Amino acid sequence: MRKSRPKPTLLKNYRAIIPASFFGMILGLAGLGSCWRVAAKLWHLPTWISEAIMLLTIAIWLVLLLLYVGKWLWARADALAEFEHPILCCFISLVPVSTMFVTLAIAPYSGAIAITLFVVGAIGQLSFGVYRSGQLWMGGRKPEIITPILYLSTVAGSFVSAIVASTLGYREWAQLFFGGGLFSWLALESMIMQRLYLLEALPKPLRPTLGIQLAPLSLAVLLI
């Protein structure tokens, strides 16, 4: 008898070509560069270190952005598979979020470019957050798809928008984004914690994303 092939799991049914999760590298590099900028002011450390990190951040962001746009042009099936995936689609919010982090790198040199990138990133993350929230409100979702990655769609985007808006001097917009991120965090927190406590453990490929669970608190404290 011919053996039947096992059905692909929720994660294996996706072939990644420059996945949106790669943009998470920009968040780490921009954060490191920002910390070095603060350290240079407080402890008189060499400023070229922070600026070199920021330059590297911009370069990697540009490369990833070109490759990701190329994915939609020449590997549309993979791009759509990621966009329609119930878990991995949340990583797409990292594209506009990373764009706003690049704003922090450019702001000391060009205010006009920084503001343009902030507006594009803020509108992008807000649009995707509204779309993703609407998908969840339609119901019919399995509890297994509830993971800390959900924070990226609304909480992370709103908090990062608040940080960048405050840096650029738009305090009222920063307060608005902070409020949106805070209430989104409170709405998702109990749902995600219930899934982690009551259901089976996350699949191994998703377990590193548990670190995202700590991100909203860190960003909220930074804004306060």
C-alpha cells in the first residue's frame, strides 16, 4: 500500500524567501545605536561608534527593503503565503516599524527625510494593525495561533510610533500612539497568557518569540 504523506504543519506550510521577520534585525541595531548615542553624551565615548552602527542599520534596512519588494514582484506566491499565514503575517508589521527606527538614525542629519519616513512608517503600521485586528475580530481562529507575535501588529507599532513622534517633537501624537499601544497591550495580554498557561507549549520554531512577551513592558516604561 502506498504510504500517505504527512500533512504539513502550520509552520512548515510556508517557504520563506526573505521573510518579514528579518526586519527585526533593524530594531536591534537601531536600539544599539541609540544606546551608544546616549552613552557618548553621558560618558564622552567616541561618537563614531554610534554613527557607524546607525549607518550599518540604514544599509541593512535598504537591502532588506529592496529584497522584500522584490519578493512581492518575483515571488508573489511566497509573499501572499506569508501575508495570509495566521501567525507569520504579524511579522509584516516589522517593515513599517523598522522604517520608523531608521528615522531615529537619520533625524540628526535630515529632518525632512526623517519626518517623511516617520509618516510613511506610522501610516503603514497603523493600516496593517487595523487590518490585522479586523481579521481577529471576525472570529473563527484556533487558539493555537494566539502567540506573543500578535503584539507586533498593534502594540509594538504604536509604542514605536510614540517614541519616534516624541523624538521629532510631536508630543500630542506621541501621547495618542502611546494610548493606543497601551490599550492594545492590555486587550491582548490576558488572551496570550491564557493560551500559554492552558494549551500545549509553543512549537519549537516559535519559542524564541516568547521574548516578545517582555517588549511591551520595556517600551511602556521607556515612554513613561
